[in-house]
Amino acid sequence: MSTRTDRSLRDVVALRYVTPLREGGSLPGLIEADDDGLYVVKFRGAGQGLRALVAEVIVGELARRLGLLVPELVTVEIDPVLGAAEPDPEIQDLITASAGANLGVDFLPGALPYTPAGPWRPDDRLAADIVWLDALTTNVDRTPRNPNLLIWHDRLWLIDHGAALYPHHGGLDPVAHADRPFPLIAEHVLLPHAGSILDAHNRLAPAVDAGVLAEAVALAPREWLTSSDETNSDETNSDETSSDETNSDDTTGTYVEYLSRRLQSGSFATEAERARAGA
């Protein structure tokens, strides 16, 4: 077991598959690891592919740097024999297809899902900050139907960012995509409770420079950045190493440029503020 550094997620080894979590479309599972911790594992072999795991890391770690609460993210090494004892063939196939490094999210025991109809309400500044982050990162999956927020010890925690940065599934073009409208922000679950998104932009944008963005992107394992969704194998040979390093640097730069252009323009914040005024 390794310790986390500023340049990598902490890595653990899966010892036991505890139970599937069927609320998620990608069939995440609860895993016990060699550090005695329990983690909600997002599997590399799931249909959303490695780009969803990359989005989880970039957005989750960017949120953390902005002072928002996100459970610890780790890489979970999975041996496919872990699924041998599972009676469900779907789970067996998923674990077999997920050999190698997967994403683990620290399990928060006793956490309850945030619901718009529930008694817990965020203050307007916190709500605005979360809306701002999701607008910046084009997160389509923080809606009343699926808030992806947890209440734990009376505080709001952000989870499940795999649907963010959705333009990268078609090939991310920073110039073409940075200023595209994001009308789905009008469906954000916290928009009715948010203060000014423009004020949030003035608070948060200065804290997110290219260096901060590069740090967040670099926390995603290099292999996730260089592998395509169609080829999730973690096997590489020595002849491919330098090419993978170059591809990783190029991919990191693409994400950094895309988010930097959105920050510089600020049009996403103006769009979210218009949506808030009409909510």
C-alpha cells in the first residue's frame, strides 16, 4: 500500500468484493481493501469506460482544491480472481474486465442521499459554488432525479463525477468546445438555493490557474489518460512507454486548455446566472 502524494492518488489492493451497489448505472461495488478500508469502486470495465474515471478524478480533485467536500479518491488494484466466488455472472464479467487499476471512493458509513424535498438545505454560497463547479466542468449529472450529493455528519459531500467533461467522449477540442452553451445547468438540483453564480465566479476563478488544473489532471493514472475506451487493457511494452508518456502529456494539456479557456471566457458562469434568475 502506498501513500498519496501531490502527484498521485493513494493506491490500495482489493481483498474482498462485498456487495454491488445497483443504484448506479455502471454497477459500482463495495470493496474491502488491504488498508482495512471500504471503498465504492468504479470499475474500468464498466460501459462508461476509462474517460469516466478520468472525469471522476479531475472534477473531484478540483472540487477538493476549492474547499468542497469530496470523499478520498484512491486507485484500487483488482485481481480478476476476486470475482470467482461471485454467483452473479454480470458481476463476474465486470470484475474480470476490470483487472488492473480502478477508481475507489472512500465509503462514508451512514451517509444519506441529499434530496431536494428533505429538511437539509445548503446555504446560498455553498450552493452557488457547487453550481459554478458543475457549470465549469459540464457536469450533466447533478439533477433532482440524481443529485449525487450526500449528507454526512451534517455536511454536504460531492460524489459521482463520471458524467462531467462529457465532450471528451467525442474527442475534446478546447477551441471548439470551450464556449459551447451548457443549457443542462438549468436542471441543477441546487440552482434554486444558490446565490449569485457571478459572485461565485469572482470568488473561485482566481484560485484555479493552469497549475492547479494540471495538478488535478495529473492525479489520473497515466494509463487512464493514454488508453482508449475501446482498449482497456493495462498491458504495455517497453517500446510504447515513451509514446504513452507523450500522449499523457498531450491529453493533460488538452484538459487544462479546455478548462482554462472556459475560465478565461466566464461565459459558463453568465449562462448559469441567467438560469438561476429564471429558476
